[in-house]
Amino acid sequence: MILYVLGLLLVPVLFGVVLGWYGLDPPQAERLAPVGSEAHQLLNGFPDDRLVVEIAAPPGEGPTGASVGLLWMRMNETLSKMSISFEVETIHSTATSFTTADLWNLEAATRTTWPGPGQMSLFYLFVPGSYAGDSSVIGLAYFGSSIAVFPATIAAAGGSAAVTSTVMIHEFGHELGLVGIVGSAPNEDPAHPYHSADPNDVMYWAVDTTAILSGLLGGGPPTQFGSADLQDLSTVRSTVIVLEVLPCVVLAAVFGGALAVVVYHRRAHRRGSPPLPSTSK
């Protein structure tokens, strides 16, 4: 019986090793985390009260200080962190086109900080080429804390540092679960899922691609989360994210099963075995 119970208790450990729940393999855990799945940890100050933002870019192709400063402001306006710090890494790549797998391989070879106990992490990867899935893409959130920016595509389309600022904030919004990735999406554009219909909102649908430079934004690239976004973030904070509660469900099921086995065997032991029938000569 003891071996059986111990076997049951090993199940969540095996799940944890495979899925990275216990931080044994943070990169693998990140690869299994879809966009928006870490929104709670990013938004809330407990238990992860620190955020490290890592920016990796080729020499001369990273964001300006003004872009980083504006991103820092938006993070402080939306997150409940005790500290938000930035780190810069240099990458060297001769590729001109990147698939999501290529982005991941470059990230895995470069990134030094990962989400872990007490600390969350966001990774911005500035790549020298374009996105293989759609050459008009200028920004992409591709995993739970992984964001790609395509400065060459922005420059080729006549974009500026202001566009880069907007893209960085926009993709950060997706990692927070906007628009409709996690929350209620009161401002979602039906024609463009997961994006806002408001051109003054940084989550506007045109921001992901070179469409942002086609005259759709008369007032310039937006950099503010709209009131509907901020309302939605309050919904995101209280929305259950399956990947967050799944380990708890597995643990509860396993321990509940183990407890049931123990109780059953104890009751059986108390009842004892039935007496043997007597025989007479």
C-alpha cells in the first residue's frame, strides 16, 4: 500500500518535470506557455514582485532610450511590481527571414532571465530580418513572455522610433491578455480579433503590421492603453487561466486519491477478516 501511495505522489512531480511547473527547465516551460498565459503573474505583485525586461538586438538596431522610457512608464501604470529593471543583450544574426521556430532558437541562445519564483521576465527580441509568416508584421508576441520586433521592416516602410515605441507597448498589452486573449474584450474589433477598434488605442489592430504607416492613424502612432483596455485588465486579474490552476488540480486529485486509498485500507483493517468456519469431527 505504501508503495502504491508513493507512486501516486510521484505523478505531479513527473508532470512538473515535463511541463516545467517547478522551474526545473524554465526555457521549456516558456515554450509551452501561450501568449497571455502569464498575465496574472505579470499584472500582480504577489508572489512575483519583480520584473526584469531583457532586450536583445543587433548592434545599432535596438530601441531608443525614449522608447524604453515610455515602455517603462506604461508598465508602471499597469503592473503592481516593486521593481522593474531592464537588461540589454547583443545578438549577431545574418538571417533575413524568421519563422517562430527561428525566433525561439535565437531567444533560447540569448536570453538569460526567465520567469521564476518571485520574479517575472519579459524578453524583447529585435531581429534584423522580417517575419516569414507575413513580411508586413512589425511586432509579434509569440510565447507567454516572448516578444519579437522587426526594426528592418519598420525602417523599410518609413517608420520611426515612435512606431517602435507603439509596437513595444502593443505587444506588451497582448502579453497582459489584451484584447480578448484572456479578458472580456469590450473594445475588440470583430474584423480583427484580439485587437481594438479604436485608432487612438495602442491596441488598435493596425499596429501589428505596416498598416500602421498607411495613413490610418491621423494623429500619429498611439502609445496609451484606452479606457476599455484598463477596464479589461481588471477583468484579466480575476479571470481563471487554465495553465495556472492545472498543476493545483493535478496535485489535489493525486493527494485526494492517495488519501482515499489510505482511508479505505484503514477501514478494511479495522473490520478485519471474517472468521473461518468451524469444523467438527
